[in-house]
Amino acid sequence: MSTAGGAMIKVLVVDDQQLLRQGLCSLLGLSDKVEVVGQSNDGLEAMKWLQNNPGCADVMLLDIRMPRMTGIELLNALKQANALIPTIMLTTFDDHENLMGALRAGAKGYLLKDVSLETLAEGIEAVYAGESLIQPAITTTLINSLQGLNTETEEPEQVEPLSSKEKEILRLMASGCSNREIAAALYKSEGTVKNQVSTILAKLGARDRTRAVLRAVELGIIG
């Protein structure tokens, strides 16, 4: 995936752990596709940075748990101000509840904090291009966590039934596969898969792939 005209993708890194934040910035400095244009210690500082530098960041890497203003609070504030930019949450395996809240607040995806440069750069490119980002290891953990929470007695919300083929595509989406990878696995054209993914999103009432997978898990369609 390449950016329009070969331009560098401008990234704002937000994390209260200075060593980790600087490590991420140093890692991104090795990429020829990404440029770190700002760093913030917490959500409040990031909010001020974005207000003072409108249009200067294309993508935000955002920690969830921070003092003064958390990642979720920042996302909600930006959404309310109609100033939300594509955001990847930086998370750990024990942050399921907060991660769900961040995704509902508008985050486009999530990555582990010990992510490799290749995965991080590809993730930034994906959300910059309007895609959502699913990292399989976290998805599996989230699914297990959600299954543990799905002990309520109330009836699951009804959605338009998915065909067996659509469920197969949904499972591949949950595994982190791109449309191209799904097409190769199912011997279909990428365009056909893209159309089927759109149908799946519509049936589940989801805005993107991440929410489609999480919604399917909540409804017991996959797991």
C-alpha cells in the first residue's frame, strides 16, 4: 500500500510512558513511509496539540490509560468537536474493557505496544487509507473476553442472517486477513470479496471491519 503521491504519513504519538513513546518514535523514524510530527504525554496535551496544529497529523497512535485525559476521553472529545482523525489504540492484553470502549468511541483499530516496525507501519498505512485494523492475537483475546461477558439472559439483537460463505469471510476477517488475502484463500476476485465484506457490514450494522467482527462475537455469530 502506498500513500498518495508517495507523501509521508504524518503521525502523532500519544503515550504517558516516555520511554515507550520515544521508542515508538525512534522505530517509526526507520520507516520511509511515516513521519512523526508530534508527541504528547496524555489526552489533554494531545487535544491542545491537535487544536494548535490543525491538519498536521494524518494518524494518531493513542494509549488508552493516561492521567488527566484518557485515550477514550480524548476520542470522545474529538468526536464531539468533529475533529477525530484515524486512530490506532496502543494496548496490552489486559485492557479488554477499555479497548472496547475505545473502539466504540471511534478508534479504527488496535496494536500491541511491542509491535514490530513492519506491522506498525502497515497498520498506519491501513487506517490512513480508510481501513480498520485488526491484530489477530488481540482479536482472539477479545473474543474470549467477550464470550465470558455474554452470560446475560436477554435475547441477542436480531440481524439479517449471514450466509455460510459470509460467515467464512467474517472468520477470515477476524483472523486479520485483508480483502486480498481472503480472495486468495477463497479463490475469489478481490472485488467480489470487497462487495461481500460491504454486505456483511450492512447486515451487522457495522461501520467497519473491526466493529463487524466484535458485533458478530457479541451476537454469537462467530466465536
